[in-house]
Amino acid sequence: MARGLVEGRGRAGRLARSLGALCPQPAGQRRAPPMDAAPRSPSASRGGSGWGAWRGGAWQPRPSAVPSGRGLPPLRLLPLPGRAARRAPPGPAMADSPGPARCPRAAPAVEPLLFLGTLALGLQGPLCTQYLWERLGAELGYNGSAPSGSPGCGNASGAGDPRQQEVETLASHWSLYINLAGFFVGLFSVTLFGPWSDSVGRRPALILPALGMALQAAVYLLVMYLRLHVGYFLLGRILCGLMGDYNLILASCFAYVADISDQRSRTFRVAILEACLGVAGMLASVIGGQWLKAQGYINPFWLVFAASLATALYAALCLQESVKERKPAKLFTVSHYVSVYRLYAAPGHQRSRQKLALYSLIFFLIVTIHFGARDIFVLYELSPPLCWGSDLIGYGSAASYLTYLSSLAGLRALQLCLEDTWVAELGLLSNISGLVVISLASTTSLMFTGYGILFLSMAATPVIRAKLSKLVDEKDQGALFASVACVEGLCALVATGVFNSLYPASLHFMKGFPFLFGAIILLVPAALIGWIEISDTTPEYGHFTDAS
């Protein structure tokens, strides 16, 4: 019994010290000595110094209380699990996690801006193509496959009708001229504004192209209200291209994400931006098709104008600047183009530059096929044997944009068991298979089957963007995304020229040949990605390990 009392007294003393650590006594009150502590020395009683002080999580004896050499070791209490973490105030961001320190929680995100810009572009593209078809058909006296949705393509006799083929050819050529005018100008403006934003900030590079898209929509509205010649569409496209076009919005958004994120979270943020493209495009396709069928072209184009203007206002009023060290810089100077060139031609890290060039080529081929197929989807669906109306065209465009979301989900799931490279290979396989089915589609069900097979087709592009970002230093991210924007502008230029010229030339022997051509071209990036992964045995961060 005596031994039990002694052990209980010891446990009670330790409990009292723990409670004392959690609930300190108010100032002025005398601290009770621990129950199992040694008795005080007479000198301590005479000096009135007490039992010591609680400092740094330990009982520290005072010099007058314990003679030198006879003091007990300080008693340190371990924090209770869970409670200390809940009570501890949030500390500063650690050095190895720059994300939270560089991006405050309350800062508005850049994703809504990209959503609004993509909504405007997704509404404008199919509406412009269908308007060209209707205007040119009316001028030639052809009232067949109008966007009104009548089955059987009206009174057209079929694919052999010469007037129908003439309308297709003219609409395809005008689409070629309009896109060439915009993208050729935008090819140089994007590479000018992109490096310029590294000095003055990202917001000017987001405001200018949004205003350009609003100006283009205003010109298109004037053409529709006043029934001007469709050649005035070229004027609006050139004005938009001079101010950067949509590609500058896309490049600036990716550069903005690179500014506020670290390398560990950047891949996921890039994938979220890609998903915003899909959601906005899908919404624009559904709204545009149904709205066109109900009220015509003018009211949907007012939404294009409003969305473009809202994009500019969001960038000007809501978005915080991501470039911390801004400095004035000249806009019209050759040094901006030189900075992009040095990214690929600077001495040092020969192997990294080779991989950068190869991944840029892969990105160029994938995006070119994507842009080219998207340019002729509407023309392919309007004409026999599909003869789609505006509502089905809207659903088809929504299905094509839905691949952004399905690819994001597939990428997230496949990363649990596969490397990013092989996820990109599966995405290319999905893209190739879907294009082959679409090239042979003669019914609505088969066409939507092709859209369904494309469910993973957009998984390759975020992987390639992430690999490009990891191949350069953090200070070169702005120049990198400027070069990627240059590549995207070149993709749109080449895709518009090749596919809009190839489609009318192949109407006489195989209408879906451009899609089959794209599927064959995609075999090249699939082979290059596999070759790089197999031959490269060192990680992408290998050139940073020299300093360690």
C-alpha cells in the first residue's frame, strides 16, 4: 500500500506540472511547489527566490535557490499531440514552399479571366463560320444547308450539287483569309507583348487583347447590322491581331500562373487552366447554337462583345499584379524578340536545349492538328451527308470542348499508376482514333461516337506544357511562355492555311480526308515522346544538381 501511495504521489506531481504548463498562474500569485520535488534549501527560504521560473518550456532553477553543481536537470514537457498544432499561430511561409508566400489567399484568381475570354472566342468562331455560309449562299442563290436546322439539307440534291460545293469552297476560303489576317499579325504581336510583360507586369498584356476582341466583335456587329461585305471581317480580325489576339490572353494566363506557383503545384494549375478552356467552350457552344436558332446572329454577338469587355474590366479592376519587381520598358524594341531567341540558342545546358526544341516541336504538331480539325468541324457538319443545323452544331462543339474536362479527370486518375509521359501517349492514341472515326462519319450517331473517342485527346498538352516549364529556370518562365505563345500563333497560322485549303481540295474524293491526314501526322509526336522517354535516363532537373 505504501508503494502504491508513493507512485500515485509521483504521478500526481507530473500531472500538476503538465497542468501548470497549459494553465499558467496569474502574476503575483505564488506558484505551488511540485508534489514530488526536493525540499527547499534554507538559503532559498531566506532569499525568497522561490522554486524557480518557467522559461522556454522547462523549469529553470534560480541561482540563489540551488547551489552550483547540485541543481537538477531541467524538466522539459512534450507538447500534447493535436492541441499544440491547433493553438499555434500560423507561422511564416517556409523557404521551400514559395507558393503561399507569393500568392495570397484573398487574391483574385486568373481562371475567371481565361473563362470569359474563352467564352467570347467559343461563341464567335462557329457563329462567324455559319454567317459566312448563309451570306455567301444567299449571294449565290443557294438556300440548301442553311443553319436553320432543316433535315436533308433543304432542296440540295446531295454532295454533287455544284452550287453547294461552290458555297463550301467560298466559305472555306474566306475563313482562310480572315484567320490568316489575324494570326499572321498576332504571331508578331504576341512575341512582342509577352517579353514586355516580364518587365511592366502581366495585367497590360491581359487588358490589351481583351479590348482587341471587343473591338473585333463591334466590327462584326456593324457588318451584320449594315449588311456590309464580308470582307470587312478582315478589318476586325486585323485590329484584334494587332492588340495580341486570344493567344496573348492564353500565354499571359499561363505566365501569371507560373509567377504565383511553385514547381510542385504548377502542373495542377496548368491543368485547371486547360479545364477552364473546356468549360467555357462547352457553354459557348450550347448557348450559341440554341440562341442562333431562336434569334439569329446579332444577339449572340452582343454577348461576345460583353464577354470581351468583361475580360478587360476584370484584368484592370480585380486582378492583382503577379510580377513583383516591375520596371519601365520600351515596347517597340528588338530586345523582346532576342530574349525569346536566347531561350533556345543560349550557350550551356546543351541537352536541356535539345529537349526544349523537341518538346516544342511535339507541342507544335499536336496543337496544329487540334486547331486545324476545329476550323473545319462546322463546315464538315453543315454539308451532306450530315446536314446538321445550328442546334446539332452547338452540341457537337460542346462535345469537342468536353474533352478538356474528361482529359483533366483522366489525367488525374492515370497519374496514380502511370508516368506523365505515358499519359500523354494515351491521350495521343485517343486523338488518333477519334479523328479516324470522324473522317469516316456519315451519320449523326457515328459523328458523336468520334467525339466520344476523343475523351482523352487533350491530356497531352498540359503534360507537354509542364515538361517545357521544368526544363528552364524559374527566372525564365516569362520568356518560355512567350515562346509557347509564339508557337501557338504559328500553329494557328499553319493549321488555318493547311486545313482550310485541304478541305475544299478533298471534297471530290474523300470529304473527311483532312481528319485522316491529322491522325497520320499525330503519329510523329507519339513516336518522339516515346523516344525521349526511353532514351533519357536522367531527370528533367538534372542540370540543377551541379550546384549541390
